[in-house]
Amino acid sequence: MSDYTALAFGELLWDLLPAGKVLGGAPANFANRLRLLEVSCALVSRVGSDPLGEELLTRIRSLGVDTTLVQRDLHYPTGTVDVELNPEGNPSFVINPGVAYDYIAPEEKLLGVAGKVRLICFGTLVQRTSVSRETLDRVLDSAPHAAKFLDINLRQDCYTKETLEASFERANILKLNRAELEFLKEMYSLRGAELVTQCRGLLEQFRLECCVVTLGEQGAFALESGGESVTVPGYAVQVADTIGAGDAFSAGFCGAYLKGGDLGECCRLGNAFGALASSRKGGMGEFFADDVKSLLGDNSRYL
């Protein structure tokens, strides 16, 4: 087992689209995109001991994603999500319950790796069951010095207010989209109509270091607890679908963060990754370093 810089914890699954099944799961998408930046990332998940699980592991390994910490389950099937796309390419999801990634175990080798990484990326979907939620807690406890990046990824019926608040309290960096921010604005009575005011409310309430809001084709906004804020415009692309675009943004942002980038550079690289992901079909539609460089131009020093 090699040393890792980052760890992505959560779901590895098949997205079942009208045109067929494609690799999916936010942490898996994140780990796959980090490869472009030569950031070693341990993917932590669980798949069934079934043909879908075997095919999933074979396919994701062929992309170069490290699956050393992906567990196999003898009782629960590999995860699947039924996906429908509207005419603009925006997805809606039916996330099937009772699957392998709901039962990730706190294996000793996992906790050992967690104690050595610099960043852990996690979300809320994998916390819908107590088993994986408690394992995540142990992983985070094992990594007191790692940055904790929460990509909130709210999915209907897959989170509770208690889970959200526990996640906020464990995170350093919160990433969400505009719709998720609107949801939190109502839940926590965040004041003001401006992004900066709403994000400041989250930073103060949960003692976060940074809040990042993706804005689709308009780019991204980010605010740090020290007061620095940036608004970074997006990149115009022909959208195929938006599955995995947010995960790709997270990978670009975290990759620049791990390489010492400032807030603007992190958002800029995140925007490029997100734009390219949305120009491909499925969460892992392939793009390359040269594609990113063509968008970034002189701002491509992390590739």
C-alpha cells in the first residue's frame, strides 16, 4: 500500500442512465479527477460480491483509481442509482437503499491510512446508515491534522439535520451549490440576500475555515473565515450533462489547495474541471490535462 495525499470516503456505484450504466459516486468521481493533478488518493467504499461489483472494480481500476481500500460485501449488493436527465442535461436521482456502501467497516488498514493523509473528502449520502456514518467518524478522528473537505451533495431522503450539523462541525471547508445554499438559508435562517452574507453566517455558526459555492456556468464564489472572498467566472462549454460536474470542481479545488494555491487559484482550477466534466456524458467522462490547459492558458501551473 503506497502513501496517499488524500482520501475520498463514500459511495462507489453504477449510475443507471437511459442510455446505459456508467461509473458513479461522488467520492469515486473525485478520486478519478485528482489523478490529472498527480495527487495520490485512496478511495474508500464498499461493493457487493456480485457481477456488478466485479465489473465496477475492473472499470475504475482501468482508469487508474486506487481501490486498495474498497471493501467487498458478501450480503449486500453493489450500489446503483436510477438517473433521469431533463432537456438541459440536469439529473434527478433515485438512490437505491440497502447496498454495500451503506456498510463500510472501520478496518485497521483504513484507519492507518487516514492518519497519514493531508485531506479527507466526504459527503452526506454515505451517512444515511449508522454503520458507514460511524466508520466515517472513526476515520475523521484518526486524522486530526488533515483538512476535512465536506462536499455536501444533498440527496432526497438521504440525510437528517443532525447528520448535516455533525458534518459541518467536523469540516474545515464546505462546498455546496446555489440550491443547497438556499436550502441551508431556510434551515438556519441565514440573513441577507448576498452570497457573502449567507456564507459568513455558515462560517460563524459552524466555525468553518472556508465556504465555497459553485454557480454553474457563472463560476464559483468562496469566502474564508479571515474575510477574504473571491468570485471567479466559469468557462463556456457545450453541456452534455452535469452529472459529476460538482465532484470534478471539488477535485480541481482540492488539488490546487494541496499544491499551495490561493483561494482564486483553487476556484479557477475547480471551474475548469467542472466545465470539462459537464461537457462529457456521465460522472467520469474522460478529459485530459491538455484539455484543462486549453481552458486555463497561463494559469495552468498545477498541471
